[in-house]
Amino acid sequence: MNWKFAYRSFYYETAPAPEDIHLDPRETALLVIDIQNTYLQPPDKEHEMARWKPFLDRMNHVVIPNCALLVKQCREMGIEIVFARIACLKSDGRDRSLS
């Protein structure tokens, strides 16, 4: 199904399709927030692992692969990528966290 209609509420079913999105790579950035390895460590206890399994499965098989693909595509298009984290990686500090 077309992305313009895939998750559309029935409330908008008679509305026209939105226009295609055109992003100028010089004026666009991808902001990746809070992807941290620390939350992906499987718990040691079996009952805790059972509780965390859906989250870990979705992160490992959906979220992270999709983020990696998006980062790759943005790099190929010359779009700047900013990873929000406590430490600054950009020389001017524009990726600095409020923490």
C-alpha cells in the first residue's frame, strides 16, 4: 500500500493525497535520538528476559536495521546526520544534549 494511505485514519479517507515530500539535503538533517547499547543487554534472569524479549526483538530486528538503512540513505544523499548524546561530536557543539 502507498505510504500516503497506509496508516491514514478513516477520518481522512476522502481527503486528497498529500503532496510528495521534497527535502533539500543542504537544509535537512536526520536526528537520531537515544540509540544506546546499554538498553540492549539481555537480562540474566529468565523471567526478566521473558518480559524484555518483545522490546529486544523489535529493537534488534526492526528499529536498529531501519535506523541503519535510513542513516545509509541520508549519507548517500549528503544529508547531515546528528546523533543526540551527552558527549558532543560536532566541533561547534550543536549536537550537545541538555544533560
